[in-house]
Amino acid sequence: MELGSTRSSVGKLAVLAKDLYEALDLSAWTVLRVRHVAAAVAHTDVLLLVDGSTYRTDLRWVRVNDAGSTATEWESGRWALSQYGPSLFLKPETIIESPTESDETHAAG
């Protein structure tokens, strides 16, 4: 996400997003809770199933207008993920179940 007047072209942003995310397989997600912490900021507690591992993490969202500036609820705008790149929220410490752990659990049971 880009805020302010310095903005990349849509094509450049698409290439960047592809580079960051193309190796990952997001196969399921669950929104557990949404916390509005400011007029234009919300946090979501989510479960993400990525490449067979389940992550429980917090995603920070900012409401922005077409110019890329923050927009409050009563202004025209859209919600955009403010963290950029999966390494900011798909961290080893946020894994709650991995394929290896799951296989070991089923084998032991």
C-alpha cells in the first residue's frame, strides 16, 4: 500500500505484488475479530492457511481515498492492507499448526 502523493503505477505495483506473493498458496482464511482503533485504522485477527501451515496473525488495515490519503468512515474510500509483504505477518512465531506437527499428531493418535 502506498500513501501520499508519491505513487507507483498500477503495473509496477502488480509486478511487486506478484514477486512478493506468487510463491505462496493461500488456500483458506478466517477473520476472527475486527478492532477499529482509529477512524481510518482497523486491525483484524485472522487465521491464514498458507502452504499447508496455519498462521494466527494480526493484519493492520488503513482506509484510504483515491489519492492515497487516509479516509475516515464517513468519507469515500476503501480499506487497504497497510503491511507490505508476507514476511511482516507470516512469521515462524505466528504458526499455530504446520504440516509436520499435524502429521505427527495424527501418527501418534
